[in-house]
Amino acid sequence: MSPPFRYPSQPAAGASITLGQTISSRITLDDPICDTGWPFRCQYFRLAVPAEGVLEVTIRWSATQLDPYPLDMGVIGPSGEGWVSEFSGQPYRIGRGRVSGGTYVIEVWSFLVPHEPFELTTVLR
């Protein structure tokens, strides 16, 4: 499982998505800056999780991308607890964390290359 972290609360932003849905998107300069300490841009997705289990979140990007990790993600739980991706492959990252139901926010951020297209998928195990 991924190492935990804590925010004061979940971000209020985010498009609603459902478990199993595949989201195709790209981060642009119109997306908000994730953290004032870093120049990365973020997109947020709100996911209603109906039961306890292990939530698996995967982001994939183009295999031809020159930057080996142009994107990363974190998942923020109902009370601000969260976890980040734990497995890195080429060209994807996977995060897994124990969930207890409720609304979770998936934060996808772009490192050095804004506008990198990605696909986001979720599954509850």
C-alpha cells in the first residue's frame, strides 16, 4: 500500500467520475496550480466509493513521451487522509489504498510537460 499523507481537507474542485469509468484528459495551463511550493498543474476527480476495499487507481500516458514520468497522482479521502502512487511503470503509475466508502478525490498532476494526455481508471477490489 502507498505511504499515507494528510491534507486539512479534500479539495473542493473535481469532476464526478464513477468506478470503472475510463477518463481521457490532459492537463492544461488553465488547470490550477497544485501547491504554491511547486509549479505543477492539477486536475481533480471526485469518486464515490460505495464500500470498504482496496481502491486501485491507474494513470497511463503516451509511450512515446520523452519525460519518463510526466504525470503523478494522489488520492485524498473524506477526512483529508490520502496516499500517492506506489508503482511506476512505463508509461503508467498505479496507486492502491484501503478505503472505507465515501467520496475520494483523485489529484492528477503534471510535472515538466503540461498538456500530456492521460487515461485514468479506477477499480475497487
